[in-house]
Amino acid sequence: GESVGLHLPTLSVQEGDNSIINCAYSNSASDYFIWYKQESGKGPQFIIDIRSNMDKRQGQRVTVLLNKTVKHLSLQIAATQPGDSAVYFCAERGSSNTGKLIFGQGTTLQVKP
Amino acid sequence: ETGVTQTPRHLVMGMTNKKSLKCEQHLGHNAMYWYKQSAKKPLELMFVYSLEERVENNSVPSRFSPECPNSSHLFLHLHTLQPEDSALYLCASSQGWGEGDGYTFGSGTRLTVV
């Protein structure tokens, strides 16, 4: 069945370092991917998205990389700050005839001062 | 303000109670969703409404009953819940079902069933 997974449940980084959060997906027909950030007590917030016809997309301090060959998605955060501490989810849209997003389990990013 | 507002933020209810969760979106979106978020699990899709019609029901027990009176409002009616139903219930909306971009989420209702 469709599933989206993340490699590590927890990632701890030093403030100022770069963070890389990884995600593996299983449905090669997925055409759209999103990264969400969820802070304590809040709902998930959109960070960045990428469509399957792209390999890389950059935002402010964040970059998403998509490797369709190995069905791998990553989120890179440059110069990680304490405010980046949160749970990060990847999500995929499984097929073109449904808007359903399938979410991974989440990686908790801890930023050490 | 995310544009999606959920009330109440916290709810404690007994197993014999009936309560309702409310979601309102101010974004002009046509699709709305209920998700359940339990500890250590991925977000579980419960229901999808597109233009006020239910388009997906993910094998959710009948003790959860959704209602979508218009494209801006979504309710989740709860009755005779079980302790394992305790979770964060998230509402989300999107431009349209099967279209374009991702969801905008509310902050959720933290439900505790005692």
C-alpha cells in the first residue's frame, strides 16, 4: 500500500548548523510532495512543496530535494535556529485523481544552543 | 491566524457523552478534511468533503459523524467514544479536492476520553 516514511524519529543539531531531514516514499506515481512543520500545540504548517517534474526547490533557508529514482525526499534547513525546533512531516499526493495527502510519521528536530 | 479555526482547543468527555468539534475556514477553499493525530503515528485521514459532499470516508467508526453544512464549516459529532479515541483532531482545507496545492491546517482540538 501507499506509505511515506521518515528515516529518523529524532534529529539533534547545533544552532547554526545545517539540518537534513529525510523521507522515503513508496508510490512511484506520486506527483506532489510537501514538507510540513508542526510546533508544540499547533497544527502542521506548510513549509515548502515540490512537484514530481522537479528535482530541487528552494525557499528561504529551506531546500527540498526529490530523487525519484530511489523515491527519496529531503528537507535541508540552513543555519538552523532554535525556532526551527519542531516535528517535520513529509507528505505525498498518491495519484493524480485524488487530492489525498499521505503523511509520514514525523521527525523531531531538536536545536541545541 | 492560519485561516482555519478549530473549537474547542481542548475537550474532555466521558464515554457516554455527545459532543461536537467545529472547524471554520476563511480562505475560500472548497475542500475540507478531518485528520486524527495520535502519538507516534502518522496523521490519519478520516473524512474529506468537497463542495459540501463527502468524497472520502476512511473506514471511520460510526461513533464519529461528520457534517459539512457549507464550504466554510465542518463539524465532527462525537458519541459513545472510547479511550483510544483520545487524540489531536485536525481540520484542514484546500483549494479543491484533487487540485494543486497542500492543505492549510487548524491548530486542532485535543480530545481526551475518560
